[in-house]
Amino acid sequence: MLSKHKTIRVLAMMALLLAAASAVAQTTATGVINGTLVNKNGISLQFDTDPAGVTLGAAGTNAATANFGIVSAFGPLSAGVTRPSVTAASYTVRTIFDVQVIQGGLNSTTYTLAANLAAAAPTGFNYKVDAVTLTTASQTLQTNGAYSTAVPHNLDLVISTAAPGAGGPAVGTPITTTINFTATAN
Amino acid sequence: MKKVMLLTIFAALMLISSAAVAQTATGTLTVTATVNGSIQLVFNSDAAGVALSSGAGTNTATLAFGNVSAFGAISAGIVRSTTATTFTVSSAVDVLVSKTNSASANYTLKAQLGAADAVNTWQVGGTTVTNAAQSTVTATGAYAANSNFPVAITVPFTTASGTLISNTINYTATAN
């Protein structure tokens, strides 16, 4: 009789253990996900506002705008615009903008920056970046640009002093030109 | 075996080709400016007159006649004339007006004294100027050329010796 009770206790204990084990098993799950990715290399270019220049529209992108506002040989200029020279034939108004090129996955340590006008310069205008007169053909501005830093560049508008119709620019109306920039990893 | 070799060479060429393509990034900056015509006025010393003591080549200059009198010695560059009751000292002063991006053919020059002078008479280019209103010195000024508009002061004999005579003449050039 005693042995029978012992057997019952053992069976009851085993049943409890099994039940407990079963309960633990229900709250645990495991799994394995095999994730893969392909790290593509590349570089990007963006324009930033320079503290000494005009505030760019769409700064931080690769399609920005720079508005000099109203310019003249002798009159007041907008903030961020300077007039480094005035001669009998022309005057220059200048602003500063920043170019930032970022690379990933490349062994390149520097980049080459080139620029060109999207279309021929308007009458009475010449465009310079860092003293390089731009044309519709691509020209090198810098051969050792540093990555991941905002590099300032001078943007000069050289404007003829001639009157409209006599070789000078149109007056009183906004004149817009697009400059294309290309950064190439060295 | 030959097939494997060809595949290996092809793969190698693909790798070389991939490495040879330069990585580039592009951007466009759209630049806008509105040009306005403008004119500028500066004073220059005239070779025949008293040299401007300061500000030559700017629009804020100083003309110092120094000591003047009706009959005594007079400095070079000063032209003097006398009447029975007054004497006039005059010096050539050049005004240079430049224009840009403008079809204007000439300019109008006006002058006005900065402060009233009830004793002496002031003239610019032969036109009497006061502080009451602007006086037209010329209505057909030529751009980009030094134009001599003498500054003259007529002083009564009754003025005490050692009296300092000083005033400011404000010039305004307007494109016609």
C-alpha cells in the first residue's frame, strides 16, 4: 500500500514536470534569418550656403539656386554679394557658395571638380568660378577636392557696363543661367 | 578546360572594366541676377585749380583755399577778382560722372549748400548756390569726362580778418 502511494506521488511529480516543461516550451521560439546586402560604392555632390555668400535655394541638394538680386556697378548690393572690381568696360559681382562631395566605398581620397554653362552666357555676362571663365565646354575647377567637407568657391558675374542693345545686358529683368558641375573621383 | 579559361578571362575583363569607370556625381546651380543701370559721381583735382586736400576720386572731397585776401598774395590755383566791396576767389574743380548699363546721353548736375550763408555768396560752375534749394549747374553734363565746374566764394570786405569760411556743397547728378 505504501509502495502504491509512493508510485502515485512519483507519477504526479512527473506529470507536473511535464506540464511545466510544456508551458515553458510554448513561450519560446527561435529562428534564423539570413540577410544579405551588396555594398555599392559611389559619390554624391551637394551645394551648401557659405556664411559669406548669398543664401542658396535648395541648399544641401545637387540642384540649388543662387540669386544675386539687383546688381549694378555703383548701387547697393544684396547681403552676401560683393563687388571686387569696377572698370570702364565691366564690373564684377561675387558671391561664395560651397560644394560638398561625399564618397563611400571608394579608395579615392580626392576628387576633380569641373563645370560648364548649360547654355551660352547671356549678352553682357561672363560667369567665373574661381577665376575660370565658364563656357558650354566642361572645364576643370579643382583637381584635389577634399571629400566630406564644404569647399568654398567664388562665383563671379562679370557684367559689361555697356547699355542694353550696345553689347550690355538687359536691365531690370532677372537673368538666369544654369551651371553644371561634375565631381569625379580621382 | 578551354571553356573555363574563357570564362575566367571574361570575368577578369569585366572586373577591370568596372574598375576603370570613374565614379562621378553631378549638380546644377541656377544663377540669377537683375542688372540695373547706375551712375556715379566723383570729384577730381583740376590741373588748373587748387588740389583737393582729401577725397579726390571719391564723392566726398575737401577743397581748402587756405588763407585768402582781396589784395595780398594768393595760392596757386586760385583765381581772384575784386569789386568795390567784395572779392571773389575761385578754383577749378572737376566733376566726373560715369554711367553703366544705361542709354542716357547726358546728365543734369545740381548743387546746394549744406548750411545757410547770409554773408558770403557761393557759386558752382557760375551758378549761385544756396541752401534753400538745389540749383542746376548743367542740364547736359557729359559722361565719363572730367568737367570743370569752378567753385567760387565771394567775400565782403567787411569780413573780419582771420574769419574761417566753411560750408558743404551737395552735388546731385541725375541721368537724363
